Amino acid sequence: MVVEEILNNLITIFLILVVIYIMSRGVVIIQPYEQGLQIRLGKYIGRLNPGFQWVIPLITFVQKIDLRTQVMDVPSQEVITKDNSPTNVDAIVYTRVVDPEKAFFEVANYRMATVALAQTSLRGIIGDMELDEVLYNRDLINTKLRDILDRETDQWGVKVERVEIKEVDPVGAVKQAMTEQTAAERERRAAILRAEGDKRSAILRAEGERQSVILQAEGERQSKVLRAEGERLSRILQAQGEAQGLRILSLGSRPLDKKTITVLSLDALKQMADGQATKIIFPFEVSSLIKQSARFLGATDEMPEVEGVTEAGEIDASILGEVPKPEEIAKLLERLEEKLENEAESIEELKTGKKESI
């Protein structure tokens, strides 16, 4: 009896454990970012929302679908561009499941299918472009690939959010040719820049020399003009002084009588005779001198009256003409100095303008 009771207890415990195990198999925990699909005996029952869920165990299968954005790495592959340049290209695709039923029932593995579709689409897009376009138009490739993938994966309930070309790596020979092309292009640009610099330098140098010649010629012209103006003024003043002196001398000598002239002539002969010269040249006739000497011993001849000369030998001031005053000469010199300063300032302005233009 005791053995049968123990055996019955063991069977009861076993059955309880089996029931607990079976019941525990029906417990399903759905995470907040997941969606569950309930399939019972090969028939789709419906979705399971996030949280604690219990389904009929053993006959119900629950498929959990992750609804978060997933990153898919498209493996690197060698692609031939339109200009026959082999290039290794890989990409990254960002997808998100928007329809769990389609993602599970319409395709066996939407991740693998999306990656395979991205590879083939990327090969076709780059095959229609040249290598330079592939290198410089990555945004265009990303847009085209995203549109193709989004259109094709829509029937799988998958939304392609973004596509990025991760790397474009030409093969060794193409890369070497690109390196040589880049070096040649840089040398060409450097040569153009050097030539442009030389041209600019030559233009500026020629412009500077031209301005220098112009300024030098202008300075010489101004200097000659001012020098000529000063010489003209000097000659005018000198001639005016000599004219005034001659006029004064002629007016002062006219009242002298012939005796005085004879005395002066004899005095001149005396001075000439005192020299060491052996020959003496007389600038007038000796007979005239003797005649004047004889008359000097006798009475003097009457001298005619001279206009403008009084009996006392005074000279009329109106005959001498206008003599320039010191104030007038000083004003004239001041005007010349102002003109020189203005010309110097204009030359300095020309030089300053030349420096600024350079």
C-alpha cells in the first residue's frame, strides 16, 4: 500500500510538472520594439502586441518581428564603369519593417533579399556612369539606389530609409593612372598660375616704369619751365637795371661841357700810359683830342639846352621811367615759390596715385 501511494504521488508530481511545462510554453513576452505574429496549426491568427501574452502551447507558433531601423552592409563588389574602369564599391542600407505580415509571409528572408537587390542595383547604376561621375556624384548614386530599393521592397513590407555609398576604390592600375592624371593636372595649374603671376608682374613692372618715365618727364618739364621763368625774370631785371643805368649815365653826361670831356679824355690817356704795354691804341682821333685841348685853354663853347636837364644838372624823374620797387620784386618771387610748391605737390600726388594703383 505504501509503495502504491508513493508511486501515485510521483505520477501526480510528474503530471503537474508536465502541465506546468506545457503551460509555460504558451507564455510569450513581446518587447516594445517588436511585433508578434501568431500562427496556429499552419493558420495565421493575428498580431501580438508588446507585453505579456499567452498562447495555446505546442500548436501555436509566434514569430517576433523587429520594427526598429536596421543597418545592412552591402558587401564590396567589383563594378565596371561606363568608361571601362574596374572599381570596388560597397554601401550601407538603412531599412525598417513597416508591415510585419508582408516581411514574414512575402519573402523568406527580407534582409538577405534586400542586400542582394542592393548589390545588383548598385552594379547597374554605376555601370551607366563614368568613373569621375562615380567619384564626384555620390549623392546622385545614393538617391537612385534608395528609390530602386524602396520601390522593390515595398511589396515585402520593408521601408528603405537611407542608402550611403561607403567606399569607391578603383583597382590598382586605375588608381595609378588617376594619380598620374592628378599630378599632371596640378602641374598644369601650377604652370598656369606661374605664367599668370609672371604676366601680372610684367604688367605692373611696365606700368611702374611708364609712370616713372611720365613723372620724370613731367618733373623735368616743370623744372625747365621754372628755370626758364627765373632766368627770364633775372634777365628782365638785369636788362632793366642796365637800361636805367645807361639812361641815368646819358642824362648825367649831357650837361657836361666839352672841357670836362677833354679833361676826362686826358686822364684816360694818362692811365693808359702808366701801364707796361708798349703799344697804345687810341679809340678816337688825336686831332680831335688836340682840338679839344686847345679849346680847353680858351673859352668854352656854349652847350645847347637839354630837355629834361635843369641848369644845376638835375635830371627829370619822368625821363628815367618806372623803376621796380623791392616790394614788387618780393611779391613776384613769392608767386614763383608758390608755383614751385604747387608743382611739387602735384608731382607727389602723381607718385602716390601710382603706388596705390600698383
